[in-house]
Amino acid sequence: MAFSIGDIVEIKSGGPRMTVTDPKDSMGRVAAMWFAGAKREVGSFPPDALKAVEDTKK
């Protein structure tokens, strides 16, 4: 699945909702950010490990 900047995603096995910040970084992974309490976290994930989720805050 192709993701776009701003898409809301989760790891398929579970975890926090994350916002895509780069749909394809230099290694072909999806960069995303999320908050753990007040702390901003970042990570990159293989596209096949993620699923899109509906943004319920719209």
C-alpha cells in the first residue's frame, strides 16, 4: 500500500496511531511520528508492516 504525508497508520500487530511524515525515506521505509504522553517519538517502518486507519478526529 502507498502512503502519503499526513496519513494515519498503525503497525499491523498493534501499537499507537502514527502520522506519516515521509512515505518513502532513503531506505524505502515509511517514516512516522507519534506521541507517548507529551514526548514526540519518531520511527521508520517497512510499508508492509503498516495499515492505514481512519482518522476519527476529522
